[in-house]
Amino acid sequence: MADTALLPPQDAVRAAVAVPRRRRGRFVPLLYVLPALVCYAAFVIVPWVHSLWISLWEWNGIGVAEWAGMRNYVEVFTEPALQGALLHAFGFIVFYTVIPIALGLVLAALVAATPWRAMPVIRTILFLPQILPLVAVGVVWKWIYSDDGPLNGVLTAIGLGRLARAWLGDFTWAFPAVGLIGTWVSTGLCFLLLLSGVGKIDPSLYEAAKVEGCGPIREFWHVTVPGLRKEITVAATVTIIAALASFDIVYVMTGGGPGYTTMVPGVQVYQLVFTAGRVGTACALGTVLSMLTCAVMYGLNRLTRER
């Protein structure tokens, strides 16, 4: 208001009126996102807070609840079955994130270096698993892995019948067999994200690398990979969340078995609620998983932030 005192009376009045308008204008963008915020709060935040409250009780979902305090959380970190479910979820990150991003980087670099006429068909084939229902994917791959399925049939036909086995019933191979389905599903998405990023890299960087005597491998590590930092972050974020929240494929293919070798938190929560009647423990497990997911996402964003 001190500056308006030096202005002519009419201009001073206009300036004094414009200041509150500018302040009110700061809140206008919030009005556009308000419907989404209301829906997010109603269907995500409120249920999460309610689940957090239930996790503090011993409840079977029907009878009277008994106060448990932090006892359910102690069970999550001390009960071997619940610990194993969390460890398996993080183990799936290798199959859902690390391997697909590595394959996507290699494929994107190869395609960018030598464009193929059949590229539209290749993109469609690689991205196809993303649009298929995961339940259907689980049913098909369960048949492929079965004792008399195509995989064992091919191994027998090429003289490797000794390698044939009940893949989903083997305590050693069930987990990687299910994990490879995650790799198959995620690779196409990672490939397309990274391929779109390769097109944004300045070609002069590759020319400068060639002038410096860099070969294809050094170009890949020193030009392509750093230039795809943002795309790698997006791909890692999406696939890590998919790995930690996996349910459909595991439930359809193994149900967490054999034993608990493929058990993940999503299936464990389902069984705790609908089979064991341990609703409080299930909510505690879900709360721990959500917090761990947020922590992983925060760490990922910190690591990949541009300096």
C-alpha cells in the first residue's frame, strides 16, 4: 500500500483493488483439481485411514473387536509367513522392474540405431501384455507351465526332457516361474517409454561421442542411459508399484504356494481376511506395505533427481 500512495488517486484505487484479486487468483487453479482431490480423499485417503484404525484392533470382521494396539504390527514383523510375503514382494522388483528396464534399454537402443520396417508390429506385440487382463494372463501361463503343457512338451521335443518339471509345484522354481510372467508383462511398457525418450536425445551428443572415439557400448552408457533418466524413473515407479501390489497373477497361478514360496502381501491380506478372520492383522500388513512403497518411491525420486 506504500507504493500506491505515490500514484494518482484513480491509479491508486485500481492498484489497491488489484492486489486482493491477484491473491484470490492464486486459489483459482485449486478449483480445477478440487473434484479430483475430493474423489481421491473419498476413495483413497479415507479408506486408508480407516484401515489404519482397524489395524489397531483384533477383529474377525463380524464379532466384537478387541483393542490390540501395536500387537498386529509386531506380528507382521515377527511371523515368518508375513515376513516372507513382504520379502517376496520386494523380490518381484527384480522381475517386474530391473530385468524389464534392462531389456527395454537394450531394445530401445537397438531400434533407434537400426530402424526396422516391422517396428509397428514389434511395438504391438511387446505392448500386448499391457492390455490383457492379468487374470487371463495367469490362466494361460498356468496352462503353459503345467505338467503336460507346451513348455514341458517343447523341452521334451528338443531332447531336454530331464529339465521338464511341475514348474508351479516346485519349491525352487515356482517363484522365478511366476516372476518371469511379470517380466513378460512389464517389458513392453518399459520398451515404449524408453524408445520415446531416445527420440528426444540430441543427435549432436552421439556425434560428439563418435568424434571422441566412443564405440556403440560407450555411447550407450555415456549418452543413451543418462539421457533417459526421466523415462527410467517413470518406468521404475510404475513397475515397482506393480511388483509390490501384485495379486492377480499370483492368486490365479499358485495362490501363494507351494507352501508359502510365492506368497505376496496382496494374496496374504486376502487370506487373512476371508480365510483366517484376522482383519486387524491384514490391515496392519496392508498399512506396512503402503508405507514401504512410499519409502521406496521417495528414495527412488531422490536417487534419480537431476543435479
